[in-house]
Amino acid sequence: MKTMTRTFAILTALFLIFVAVDMVRAEGPQAVNINTADVEQLTQLNRIGPSYAARIVEYRQINGLFKTPEDLMQVPGIGSKTFDLNKDRIVVK
């Protein structure tokens, strides 16, 4: 009886782990609107840490909204490699 309870507990734990992994995989990376995202949201992009995210916000405040995702490369320090890593997730609205 004790072995059955332990087996059931292990199987239940494994099932919950698989469900959680499947939920994360289904969500995938979220799109980021570079015209409205704050510093924390911008850091969700690959190779964008807090200092680069702050530069994006500052650039947007000074120069206005981005017209295209490619305009992100106008922010000092953000080049084509960073853009290419994120181009499928960047949106402008």
C-alpha cells in the first residue's frame, strides 16, 4: 500500500511537471510593442538588458514613436545582430 501511494505521488508530480512545461511551450515568446513597453517589458527581448531598455525608452521620449521595427536600430548600441534576434517579436502600434 505504501509503495502504491509513493508511486501515485511520483506519477502525479511528473504529470504536473509535463503540464507546466507544455503550458510554457504553448505560450512561446511574447511580442513586445517597442512604442509602449516599459524598461521591464523591453528586457524580455534577447540581448536587451536594463541599460539598453532605458536607452530605448529615452530615445522614444526624445524622438517620438518608432514607425517600423527596424527603427530600433537607431538606438545607440542596438545593431543588426540584436535586431535580427528579436525581429519576430518586435511590434510597433
